Amino acid sequence: MRKNRDGVLWRYELPSASGNVAAAPVSCFALADNSGDGLCTARLPYKDLILSIHLRDSRMSALEASYADAVSKLESWER
């Protein structure tokens, strides 16, 4: 995961399964409280859908687990 930041807006470029950079990076923006944290939105594919996952920058390490949880819930609803 590579982070490109300018102080107010930044993004993470996630490697795809094939090792290339994903087409839709995770976008983040700084909070007004100057906490150093930010809010991020990941738009990730699932079948013919795009899942939007929102999390704090400090929780980016949990993105993969959040995505897996969302996919698991979608699959259970599809049954």
C-alpha cells in the first residue's frame, strides 16, 4: 500500500491481485480538529457491485478485514 499525501487530501494506492495498482485508490481527507487522523473511503469491487467502505486513516490496516466482513455479509444475504 502506497500513501500519497499533501496535508489535506491524500490517497492510498492498493496493489491488485495481479500486483498492479488498483484503478480506484482509497481517498482520504484531513479532519478539522487537526488530530492527524483523517477519514477515508475505499471503493472496491465485488462481483458486479462497488462496495464503499468508510474508515479512519488510523484504521487502514483493518481495510482488508472490513472488506472480507462486508463480502461475507453480502454472500449470506444472497443465499
